Amino acid sequence: MNPDHGERGSESARDIHGVLAKVQEGVEVIVEQDHRPVAVIKTSQRTGRLLSESIALAEARSSTVALDDGFMKDVDEGIASRSLPT
């Protein structure tokens, strides 16, 4: 990631959408206050595997696994539980 130095605390607060747009493009933004770095804003690391990746992996391994009737319910419950504030 290429760091983008020089975002001042007040500038970042006024243009948070601009800062987030940079982060979404893969830029690591270093927030400074009084010419000292106080924070780094960067994209979060994704954990786990996408369902599409899991299906592709199963197909590549010639898996004969069949999804049961409760599979989609389990997926929906998993998504709902991750969406709840902690």
C-alpha cells in the first residue's frame, strides 16, 4: 500500500468521504495532528472465505457434498449474527 501522508485531523474530519474513497482505492492514509502521525486508516483484512470460493474449491476437488434443506437458513443466520453490533 502506498501511504498518503499529510492528512490533518481537521482536514480528514471535513472530508471523511474523500479519505474513505482513497482507502477504498487501496491507499493507506496517515492522519497527522501538529505534524505528528496519530492514526493510520487502511482497508481491513478480510477473514474467512467467500461462499463462491468454497463452492469452487469443492468443485475443484470433485466433492460429492450435497447441501441440505437447512443450508440457506444457516447462511442467513450467520449473516444476521455478523450484522449485529457488538
